[in-house]
Amino acid sequence: MQDEEKAKKKCFIGLCPNFRTRYKLSLKAEEEAKAVAELLEHGNFERVSYRVAAQGIVVAAVKGYEEFESRTSILNGIMEVLKDDSVSVVGVHGMGGIGKTTLVKEIARKVKGKLFDSVVIATVTRAIDIEKIQNQIADFLGLKFEEQSMVGKAF
């Protein structure tokens, strides 16, 4: 409240810039810019950034996963289905934001190395993008496509 009162007493209800503050900030910015330029000039940087490693299933506990009774029954149901040799694909669907991806990541963490050597997760949205799904599966498996066409990737 006090700051608001002070602002109202300034020129044009505080809309005029405080020249002294702006000058001090410009000096500080100039100092920082010189320091960055010096680092770039004298630094020995082979690269500025590195390519992100392909995302795999993390073995550590899934951040944000909480075991609720309702979730536990669904998780156990999916785990039972995964043990069935006649099932080759499992899909989880529902409204957005209810924790489907978190649940699937937790299941993947639990089964990787125990039930399965590798786990692949592909996100399928309402607007199906086959190429995106193919690329997600390839990334999880560490594959590179020789053919870039959609049909070529399928073979």
C-alpha cells in the first residue's frame, strides 16, 4: 500500500521513468555485456550446446507419481494384462490431464528388466500423426530409418 501511494505521488502517477534507476541499470547491463564478451573471446569453447540424448525409460521413480487406491487397481490390472502372452499392445486412454502418461511411465519403470528387456511408449493424440508415432518408437528402440517415407519406415 505504501509503495502504491508513493507511485501515485510521482510524476503522472508513476508513469514517468526514474532516470537515475534506469542509468544505474544501463551501467550494470554494460558491465555484464563486457564480461560475456570477454568470456567468449578468451574462452575455449568447442561447442556451445550438445545434442540431447534420446529419451529412454527412466529407471528411477516417476516424479509426481502417487499411489492412490484408484490408480493402484488400474496399475495392477494393466500389469496382469502385460503378463498375458497373447497381448502385444496395451493402450491407455482418457481425458487429458488425468495422469495417463505418468501411470504408463510408472508401469514401464516397474516392468523394464523384469517382464520386458525394453519398453516403448508412443503418445497417440486425437489428430493421429503416424510419422510422429513411428519416430517415437524408433527413438525408444535406438533405430535409424534408411527410408524416410511413411511406407518405407513401416517395413
